[in-house]
Amino acid sequence: MSAKSTKEKNGKAGFFVIILLIAVVAAAYYFYIYDKPEPRKYIEPVDSTKLVEKQLEEEQQFIKAATDTNDTTEKIIFTSAPNSRQISYELDEKAGRPVRYVYRGRRINIAVTGLDNRLGTRSNHADANHVISFLLDSGLVEITSVPRDTYADAGMDDSTGLNKLTIVRANRGREKYLSELARITGIDKIHYYIEGGFSQVMGIIEFFGFKDSKSTLQVLRSRTGLGGDDYQRSYNQGQFMRQLLLRHFKKFTGLSGELLIRGGLTILETNLTTAVVKDIIDRLEVRGFPRNNESVTVHIRPPMYNKFKIYDFSDEGLISSLTNKIENFNQSYISDSNRRVPNPLRIIRNKLDLAAKDTAKNPQRTINTLNILFQQRAWLQIQDPEIRDSIRNEFGILLSTAYTKRNQIDKAKNVWYIINTEKELFNRKLTN
């Protein structure tokens, strides 16, 4: 090779070496200038106590109430008897998914339903829908809450948009309603039911020591007024029952507790007996219920992955603040015509006066006039205790007299049994 060729070759090699060195230097400069780690900043230490309190507030009390109990493609149905385990798989006719029946100990399922009954009417729409499951072997309680507009077979054409759980109770009766409620909540059956309209629920709320039962019920029934939806409302109601169970369970044990149970069942419409409730309470007490706040859990079905607001309903100040919020909302968004609320005392007084005229000559008409109001315990909507007591006694006198004239002595005695038992219950009213 000539000296000239060798020189040219070396020159090219040197050129590439110089270019490579320039690239390395440029890259080093870039990372030095632009990719230097930022100087460490002072970070104020976190108050661990506040952090824990916030976590408890947002998560401890079943903030995941709406998540599925089982992460599976199967439909799980919790059974109340062990022999159901003999059935391994069936097919869900609607979804075609496999169904697995699971037994995890004895459980008693009680439906708790709030009926949208106005005074003197029997619309029977299911406004509040819950299942309280008492897990007798583990000493735990599960409350499953279902929004009223959840899809259910109300016997309507789907195009009407009326196939809702609330309408099932009104249109197809209690038995079909309980069947649909069991299906939605994922249990095999509902063993007992408790139902109540506005008056009865207000009476129970008052018995548990709430000073303003009307406002408390208004808060529990509110949806848009608190900036929430039907899921949050259902959760509020479930949480309210949970807090009552945890706070007052011990008061329903023993002989005095049996008197409270009997009085409470007298107010409500139910197929439960004092003996059955007492047995459930005794079995839970043996298991040490409630061991802690997690002894009662709240779930939402159908599942809705959401974080729910948790209110302490024992706080009367909170109830008052929430009521004011609802009233402000009503004044802003609801017309005056829709905001008019019937006067319970006027409605009841008119019916009593009408019935009094019929008692002597037409006792059956007296019974027809007062029967629904009596079953609803309409007087419990009257706040003044003296007026309430007077009205309740009038119901007793007129109805018992009418039944006696019809020679229905047992019904006449039952009227006074209900009235006297209720009086005894409120003499033992609890403290919130």
C-alpha cells in the first residue's frame, strides 16, 4: 500500500475518533446541566395521629360496602341451611352464569322494609329495602341495603321502565317482593319480614331517643337534598341501623329487653315473635356480640364501586345541620305546590270525628274509617305527647266499641293490648 493511501486511511480514522469524542462530551454536558437530581427539599413531618384518624373515617367503617363479597364470575348465593351444599351448580336462567350455593354457618335473614304509605292510604311502595342477616355461628351481623329503583320483576313490560323493586311490593305483593329482594342480595331465602310506614318508623326513631323523629326520618329519606344518590341514601339507612345495633344491643338482653322487644314488634307489621327475636339476641350474646365496631357490616347491592359518606347519626347537631341543608335545597329547587305537607293532626281529627258519628248505628263503617290509620299508628306523627295520648285513646275507644258491637271481642281486646303495650314501650324510651 502506498504512503498516500495509508495517510488518507489514518486521517479518516482520526476524524471519526474526534466526532465520537465530541458526542461523548456533549452527552456528558447535557446530563450534567439538565438531568441533575434536584436538591432535596425539606418535607414537613406528617402527623401520624391525624393520618390514622382520617384513614379510620374513610375506610374503617365499611367504606367498601358496595364491593362484591366474592371476586368471581360465578353468582354466589349464601344459604341459611347446610343441606343446600348438596347442590353444587345450577344455571342462572337470565344470565346463564353458574350458580354456587355456599353455606357458612346458620343465618337468619330478616327483611326490613320502609313503605311509602301516606296517612290513610295503602300504596305499599317499598321506599327502603334492607336485609339484616344474623350469622349465629360467628356472632356477626350483615346489613345489605338495596336502592328502591333496582331492577326487579314487577310484571311490567321493560319498555315502561317500571320494573323496579319498589313497585314489586306495591303491584305483586309481599311474597314476590321478598323473593326478588333475596335474589338481589344473594341469599337463598328471607325468613322474616318487618314493615313500617312513616308513622311507625317515626315512632321507632323516637323510642331510640332521637328528639326530632321527623327531621331524622327526613335525613334518612333524602337523596338529592344531601347531594347524593339512591345508593348513598340506602347506605345512610343501613348505617343508621348498624349504629343502633352497636349502641343499644345490650339493652335488649334479659327480662327488661324482652319487654322492649314486645313493644317494638307491636308498633310494626311483622311475622316475627318475641320468642324468635329473644332467641336471636341470646345466641348473639353468647358469641360476645358486639365484640367491636366490625361486628356489624353494611353492604350495597347491586354492587356499586364507590366511597360512601359516613355520618354519625347519634349526633343531634349533625341531624339538625343536614335538615337545614335539605330545607335550603327544597326552597331552591322544589316549587311551593310540591312542598306543601299535609297536617297529620287535621287528617286524623277529621277521620275520628267522622267515625264517632257512625259508632252507634254503623260500627262497621267506623272500623273501615279508622282501620288503616290504626294499623299505621298514625298518632305517632303527632309531636305533642299530650295530644298524641288523647288521640290514641280515642282510637282505642271507638274501635273497641265498634268491634264489640260487631261481636268481635278478640279484636276489641287486641286494640287495647296494642295501645297499652305501646304506652309501656315509650315509658322505657332509650337515650340516643
